[in-house]
Amino acid sequence: MLELPTWADYLASFFIIIGASFAAVGSYGLLRLPDFMTRLHAPTKNTTLGVGGIILGSIVYFSVSDSLSLHELLIAIFLFMTAPISAHLLAKAGLHLEYKMISSTRDLREHPEDYSDKSQHTAKERDSERAD
Amino acid sequence: MLAFAVPFAFVMFSIALLMNIYRLFLGPDAADRILALDTIYINSLALLILLGIWHNSTAYFEAAVLIAMLGFIGTIAATKFLLRGDIIE
Amino acid sequence: MSRILPAPWLSLFLLIVWLLLQNSVSVGLIVLGAILATAIPLYTFRARDFPLTIHRPGTAVVYFLVLLVDIVVSNIDIAKIILLPRKKIKPALIEYPLDLTNQVPITILACTITLTPGTVSAELSRDGNTLLIHALNVEDVDALIATIKQRYERRLKEIFQC
């Protein structure tokens, strides 16, 4: 590592420490939360901000020590675009395979069987009843 | 300050990775393992960027971009397989 | 919407991504990037079956800034829930009624919901009218729905005029 001017040193350190802390908290949430759907919340949100912090620190470090360098932003853009998509698909998988949720979950769905693979038959039956 | 911040971040990310690996072995469901793998690739990508700062080299950047892309595709493929039992429909 | 530039925003995005990837700006790189940014949308245009125009770029910028602030807020929220000693959390599965009809705004709304405080979008219903949301810790469901409508859906409607 090169020596940076004091302000850049503190700014980059600030971003890196914030990012690392959030990433660790997110992973701790993955370990600790009670069921799959709640576990999904922790890493999808906190790791994106964690990587975002590291990337901001890296931009400050390379821009000050060398010349303006923004290509790390590419990773941040990519992660912010893809993290919701993988979270969405995982949530869908959790719903369709009917993983157990903790008992305090309030289920406000009108037709829960629409979101399940196991009871497709009943959904079809309901549709045919409705058609009649 | 950076001489403290970067090793601190290394430690934090290593702890995070250990917790992810614990969840990967613990399960209990397949989706939990996929979620753990997803988190592992994001954390290791951040470790690579930190390594780039530590060694003052931009060569790690390409590796990080590749990990980001392949990790995303891997997660999507695994989840698709879990949902449908098939990847390309 | 001209013949040479069927998707101007996509072209601009591609040019910016190209310059970021190269990590330097010179005349040659900009010319090469401009050629790629016109050629790729021309080549892939027929595969885009969703006509889309951004009517209010200003609102889009505001939306993006609101989103950035909300991402930070949501991270602090989740960190609190994880780190505070085990207090009873109240997850809920909520059906959110959509006003939007176009595919792309719905996709953006779903991604936004996933990135913002305490909610993950889980599935779009088959008729495309409701979005299923899983909320991590929510007391008042109606207030949450109203917040999402006010904060995001209204702006998206303005941006895309649909």
C-alpha cells in the first residue's frame, strides 16, 4: 500500500470499515435468523452495501494514489442489478417448495395454494369449480 | 489509518465467510445452501478487491468482475433447477 | 426512436459501461465505444418486445437518489434487527395490488421492493395484478402498502407514463 494524504486515508478507511462491518452483520444474520424467508433478507441487502462500501474505498484509494479510476463502479452496478433478481428467484423457490416459516408469520394471501407446487391439483380444482 | 482498516476488513470478511460455510453445511434445505453460496461469492469478491488495495494492483479487478458474473449465473441456474428440475426450458 | 438509434438510453448505458471497463478516456476509445453502442442495439432490437420510453428523465434521477438513500436506511434497519437481542420479529406475506401494467416498470418496482427496508418481492401473480411481498418485521400492513405506492409506484408511473 502507498501512503495517502490524510483526508483520503481517513475517507477510504471509513468506507472500508463500514462496508466490512455491514457484510459481517449480513452473514451473521444468515446464521442467526429463524427461517429461510427471513434469512433471505440479511445477505441480499447487507452484502450489497458491504461490497458497495469496499468499492467506494477502492475508488478513493486508486483515484488518489494513481489517476482517476472508476471501473470498480462496474461491479457495484452489476451487483445492484443482479442481487434483487437472485433474491426474487430464491424467495420464489422457498414459497413453491413450502419451507417452514416461523409461527409468528402472518399469511395474508388469499389463495396460498396458488403459490405452491405441492397442491397444484387443488388450484386446478378451484378454477374448474369457478368455471362451473 | 488504512494500515488498520484493510486488515480489519480482512478479518471481518473471513469471519463472514466462516459463518457462510457453517450455514452451507448446516442447511437445512437446498435453498439455504444456495443462499449461502450466493453470499460466499459476494464476500470473496469483496476480499479480492481488498487484496487489490493491499498489493496496490488493479490486476485483481478483472477476476472480481468474472466472479460477479459467473456467481450470478451459477445462483440463477441452481435456483432454476430447484424450482423446475430443469435449467433451460 | 429513430432508425439508427432505436434505443438511445441503452446506447448511452453501453457507452458508459465500455468506458468504465477500459478505465480511461481517449478519442479512439470513444469512437469504438460509439460504434459498439449503436451496433449492439441495432442487432438486438428485434428481440426487445417491450416498447419503452422514459418520459421524465428528471424524475428518474430523483427516483435513483431516493433509492440510494433507502438502501442505506434498509441496511441499518436489518442490522438493528439482527444485532439487537432476540426481540420477537413479525414477518408477513403481503399481496400488493399493482397499478402498473407494463412489464418493465413492474420489474423495476419488484427490484426496488427487494432493495428497500424490510421487504423482499417473492412472486408476481399469474394475472399480473398482485405482487407477493415478504416483509421481515411489519406492524401495520396497510401503512407499508401505502408507503410503497406513494414513494415508488407513483414516481414510476410518472417516469414511464403508463
